[in-house]
Amino acid sequence: MGALIAAVNKKDANVSNPILTMLETLSHRGSDSFGIASAYETTIAKTVEKLRKEFIDSNALIGHNFVKILSRDTSQPIQKGDFSLVFEGRLFPPPSKNEGKLVAEMLMSLENREEYLIRRLNGDYIFAVAKSDKIIVGRDPVGVCPLYFGENEDVCAVASERKALWKIGIKKVDFFLPGRLAVVNKNGFHFESIRVLVQPHYQKLGMEDAAQRLTDKLLQSTKERVSDMKEVAIAFSGGIDSSIIAFLSKLCDVNAHLICVTLEDQDETAFVEQAARALNLPLHVVTYSIDEVEETLPKVLWLIEEPNPQNASIGIPMFWVAEQSAKLGLHVLMAGQGGDELFGGYYRYLEDYSRHGLAGVQRRLYRDVISSCESNFQRDNKVCAFHKVELRMPFIDWEVIQLALSVPAELKIASAKDTLRKRVLRYAAKKLGIPELITRKPKKAIQYTTGVNRAIKKLAKKEGLTLRRYVEKTFEKAYKKLD
């Protein structure tokens, strides 16, 4: 695990300097080793400085920052025949050998047809293949691992985080869409859609049948994400999504440790403790102060790379959860992200119901699911990667998503005044045996239950600023201080 970077020089000059700069910029994602490669040559070293002494002279290079999470993880890039590969991410179910080596062997057998990787591989991943005069970059169809691209007068480049591209003078940075393949050469980027999430046909399902199918898919997805682990951490709020992930992880015979972070004197903490007891799982509650919110905010803004108040309010609790997970020696974190978008958890879906009926709800759910990779998954991946923690999300699985989007909206939201919502998911949880105190609990967003949103507003008021301006000002300072 770590970071992927790649660059092509538009003037056929050596692109080593931009590549090394990007590697150095993303060292927070992985610093066990650093590697760069052209199509025919690979160099891996313990530091970027050592790489500078052994640079590769090529106009097209890929690179990787490496951190060892699991025993099968090895340094990259990987050189094979007439190409080199960086594969960043995981395959599910987990293979018996290293993912990168497996994918390199697949490319050899597929005669370098990279598009087949996106069609065949199930998992959370991005990859870059260096060839003689170009680089081919791909991304999984769901988009869990972050990836961005851009160009200036001299180079075309891609990277796991925007800041690497900003650092080499690329000002306009774009989001690399899931399920796409890009050929990158001195003429720029050429994109092709390979496997893209579309709205499936709605199935005529009753509540019982839909809940059973959903349970089966979620159990399979969870099993695939914990089968290579003895212990995992679980981001736990006591809500339906994280409780289902915790319950299913326990069913898969993995030791699950629930982690809850919160500010002092929050009403929800007592419920979280009660929910953990009901699930009979160990709970780690860590309490923070408003001073620690102030201290963490610049770090989170630097990581999420945007002055967005809502994403900052969500990013801070996730940052703390990943931090506590790492302190416990648990470097795989399970989370329930995606449940709200797939099953109608947010209050805003009631507004869609009132204005446009169930058809409007169904349209909104699909739009929210396909946009979650940019609005949610990138944020959470970045704050977890900072702590060398790998985020795995069973709801964000191709098969689970396909099924959930095909379930009619009337099985998710009962009416325009439905205070619970996510009806089919709650019914599935009840059938699993999850206690009613959890299955009947209304949705509350993490930024409010932890008290972080309120804390940032207090900090802004103290400075005499609006919430948005306070976050923008902190963002500007963060990049000056931490960049």
C-alpha cells in the first residue's frame, strides 16, 4: 500500500525530477521504500535521496511510495518483459500472492491488454503501466482509492493526491473517474470508459426476498474483506451501518475491535456503549477536547485538500479513528460508508420524495452513489493513509451496489415523513439478530454525534469569522505551514 504517481514529459526530456518531487510530497502515504521505473528499468531505495543518485533517464516514468500493511505486500514498481507496473490497492477475495505480482503476471498473459484488468478484477485499486513512450493508467469501477490527473507545458501526470501535482506546477487538477483507462503520452491524455456503474433495472422484490439477498451479498463482501485478517478495527457509531459491519465481521470469525471517537460530554456516547454491549464486542471510546479539534483541523484540511466545512467535520473523526486504530496495532479499518447513499439514509431524500415521489428518490440515490467516490471515499482514504491504516468498506462492493440500486425505493423509504428510512437494511439487520435498539435508531450524522461540527463553529465564532471563512483561512495556513 502507499501512493501511485506517474508522469510523461511532453518534450521527450527526462521526467525524473517531477517524479521524485511527487514521491517526496506523498511520503506521508508510505515511506518504507520508494521506487521508480521506466518500461525496462526499475530502481527501489529506502529514501528519495538515494533514488536521486540512481535516477532513470526516461521521458515516461511511474513511481510508488510503499508501506507494508500485510505480510504479502512488497515494494514496487514491478518490471516484466517490456513494461513496468505499479498496482496500488487490494483485490477481493484476497489472492494467495502479492496483488502487484499477480496483476503483472495477468498482463503478460493478456498480452498487455490493460482494459481487461478493469473488466475482470474485483477490488479497490488503481494502477499505472510504463511502456516505451507512454503510460497507461486505470482505476477500479467504484473508485475507493483516490486518483487525480493534470498537465502543464512540460508534463502530463497522475498521482494519488492533488498536492503531488500542485507541487510540480500543475494548477488545474482533475478527478480521474472510476472504471476508466487513460493512455498518457506527450500529446496528453486519452480516456476510455471500460466498466462504469449504471443504474440497473429495478427488480420486483418483496421486503423478505430483498433483505435476504442483501444479507447474502453483504456477508460475502465482508468475508472477502476480512478473510486475510485475524483482527480488524471498526469505525463504530452505534448506527445501523457500522453495526451491520461489526456483526458480520464477528460472523466471519475475525476479532473485531469497535472504535468510537467523540468530544467531551456528548449524549450519543452512552448509546454507543450500550450498542457495543448488545453486540458483545470490545469497544474503545476515546474522548477529545475542542483544543484537539483546533489542533487536528489543519492536518485534516491538508490531507483532504479542500476547504470544505462539512468534509472537515467528517474528516476529523475519521482521522481520530484511524489514529486510534494504528495505536492499537490494527492497520485494517472496516467502515460502513455507502449505506446512506445506497439505502436512503439522509434526510434530504425525504425532500426528494415530497417533490418528485419515489422516482425522484431513485434518481437521487443513483447520483449520490456514483458521486460518493469523489465526495466521500477520497476524503476517508486520505486521512486513513496518513496513519498507515487501510480502509475497507463492505457496502462499497460492485455486487452489493448492483443489488442495492436494483431494490425499489419503496423498500428503502416508506413515506415522505419516514424518520427511520433504510427500511430494507434495517429489516435485514433484524433478521440477522441485531438488537432492536440499533435497528430502530434514527440516522444521525457523525459530525453532529461527535460534536465536531459544533466545535468548529465555536472556534470560528471565537475568531469572529463565519464557519466557511474560518475553514478557508485554516486551509490556507495549513498549506503554508505543512506543505
